[in-house]
Amino acid sequence: MLQVRVWDEQEWNASRELYDGLLRRSNANALFLSYDWQSLWWQHLIQRQPHEKLHVHAAYDGSELVGVLIVVSGKVRRRRLRFRSVQVAGSRLTEARGALTEYLDIVAVAGREAEVRAACLRSILQHERCSEFVVGWTGAGEAWVSAIENLPRPPWSYVRRIDPLISYQADLSTGFERYLATLSGNARRSLFNQRRKLAEKGELTVTEVPPAELDAALQEMNRLHALRWNAPALSGVNLRVHEDLIRRWADSGSVRMSIIRIDGKPISVLYDLRVGQAQFNVQMGFDPGFDSSISLGLIHLGYAMEQAARDGVQTYDFMAGTGRSTDYKKRIATRTANVITIQYLRNPILATIFRLYDAVQERRSRHDREHS
């Protein structure tokens, strides 16, 4: 059986090299579970309380580190009840206090995920004395449910699956042209064929943003996004985390920002992050006053994906969420993944309240389906 030792924040701060080595040996998400993202998420967690602590449950096989789970423990108030909660770092259930994070999970040597997940969970239940354990927006939801159900637990405990989302990806492993061939004619037209129509509007340039101009490009993206959505693409804690991440990664080639200009005027800015052979579309902003018959956002995605495929990127990740008026990601994705939050309630009062709440919601949903 694996042995688990709990690191405090000071030990976490001194563990970058060790953690980076583990991440390279894992199948964990290399962006949101990177040392930089996790550290910045915790650093910028707003309204952090003195009782909130960052803990790292580190699983060892002898002297070898084979997995970790980074959590934040502390008291929360929910439905007029105050209790101790442990949540995987990167998400706060019902609280918009941290930067938006997806694909949360343990980080483990490839092939050892199940035993690391079980060992870290046992450690949390032993050391943290929590009434609630939460894994937010994970792609391993059923694996977490299985780990919880395979451990001894009180008969009144309750496991919830909440906030389901779908994330979307495009397979670029065989190149951009073959990817395009998998799309419907309408999607291919919006993503690629409309380039000629865009070029008729004036002198068209698509340029990669150099490191020294990334901050200015981020501001321009926010300005364009606000024209359409009446709000910047990134603000508050989300903006602070990304600003710091861009500064850390600017010279590494991981920050991929590009600008489309017509006659020198910026009409679209796209912000991606590339880690290994995956590229993540974080945000974009484009001029809503431009020709509405041209799918400017999709055209820009097409340019970014073509360059990514040329550079050897295997997966282009649009992440979860939909567009303003259409589910454009579904149209251009070649595969999907389920992202969900798992909430494990160990307090009998909490478990009873949420079990009754879910039962009422299910009855209402069933009634609505039957009478729709």
C-alpha cells in the first residue's frame, strides 16, 4: 500500500522540480495541473481566510513519489450551515473566488492513477476531518465516485454528481487538412473557406504576438470582447492569474496570441496556451461591428489550429462552454469529454439535506419532461 505524507504550503513552495518531474510522467492535464497554474490560483484566491490552508497529499512507493493531490481545506458556510470542507485546488464549489479551472484530478505516474487516488482519499479522510470533499470540474468523475464507494464510509454519506459540462477537442494528429475533411461543409466554410471573403475587405494580416507585446494584446482582446459582451474577456482574479502566467511563460513559447488585422486595424485577438502537444483556446475577442456574414471568431480559430498542427500539436482543446448564440464548439470538434463536479458529504445532516434537495429537483425535472 502506498504511504501518504502531507506537505504544507512551505514544502509545496520548495517542491517545483520534484512536482514537474511527476507531472511529466503522468497523464494529468499539463496546463491546469501545472505548478505555475496551481500556485497562481492559490496565490490569487480572493477573500482567503486565515483558516484556509493549502495541503498536498503526496503518495510514495518506498522513497519514490508516485502521485499528489493538491487541496484547500477550511470552513465554509452553505445553506446556513458552517462546516469543514476539503476541495481540490483549482475550484471552489458555489464560490466565484478563484480563476476558472478545468480537468482537475490527482497527478500520478501514468498507470497508477487509481491507487494514488484511493491513497490520497484515505489520507484526506484521516487527516482533514472534513464534512465535505469536493473535486470540481474533473474529467475523472466516475473514477472519483468509484474511489469513494470502495472505501469504508458511513451509511448516511452521500455522493453527488453536479454541474455537468461538456468540453470539446479537435484531433490535429494527422494534420490540419485531414481535420478539415472530417467537418461538415458548413463548418469547413466558416472555419476555412471564408478566408477569401475576409481578404476582400482590405489588406489582411494574421500575426503572432511577440513576448514584449503580450500585455498590450491582452488589453486589446478585452476591449474587443467588451464590444460584444459588454464585459472584458478576462477580469478580476481570472485576469490577474493569466497576467502572471503570461509573464512567467512569455519566453517559453507556451503563450500563443495572434491578431487579425484589416488595413492595419485589429479586428480579432485570440489567446491560447500551448503545453506539450496540446493547445488550449483560453479566450478571444473580435469586433462585433465587422461584416456579420463572416464568422470572424471561427476564421481566427482556423488560423490558430492550422499553425498549431504545423507545429506538431496533436490536440486543440476548446474546453467547456458554448457560444453566445450557437454551440460552435460542437460543430468543429472531433471528440468530447464530460467534465463534472463530485461532492462527497460525510456529515449526516448535510447528507440528508442534499439528498432531499436532489430528490425534489429530480421530481420537478421528471414532471417537466412528462408535461412538456
